Amino acid sequence: MAVTEELSGGDRKGIMMIEGRVLKPQDVIHDLLDVLEDSSGFPGQGLSGRGAGREKIYDLVDVVEKKPRMAFVDTGLHEEIMKRAAEIAEKVSREVIPTVAERVIREEIEKLKKSM
């Protein structure tokens, strides 16, 4: 999934990006087949000893403990947020509703004048 992009700037032309990450010249791209054949880069036995150690493979569900996340929110903070939200809503409605109401009333008056 390599995407080559040309960016402005003299030294930034032809930058290769993979999944949003810029590849640097010193980065190594492994082909999965090459990694299987040459497992010398891996610590220990590498991939050649498949099943020899019979280490237990854990599921993520086994490893990660599910702890309920509780936010430590001051109740006064919640009340302050609700109070501020109400003030903002009231301010917006005082600015918007009269304009809308005036337009609707004018349209209704025009309809009544036309129907007479």
C-alpha cells in the first residue's frame, strides 16, 4: 500500500508514505516470505522452532483486564456545565427566534393580503 506523493520543497520530492507514515531512507521494508526464510533477525529461536517451545498463546481477552472506567467528575462541575449550557442556549434562542418569528409573521401577512 505504498503511495508516492510529491510535496513542495527541494528535498521533499518523491517521499514514500505507507498508511500515513513517512518512510525514511534507513527504514527497512520486509517481505513476509523473506522474514520466514531468514529468521536471524529475531531474538532466540526465531520462527524456525514453531511448536517446539509450546508457549501458551494468550487471547487479548485473557491478558487485558476489563476495569470499569469511572470519571472522577466533581458534581459541582457537572452543574456548572449544565448552567453554562442553558445560558448559551437561551442566548442563541434570543438571537435566532425573533428573526425567524418575524419572517414567518411577515410571510403569513403577505399570504393574507394576497388571499383578500
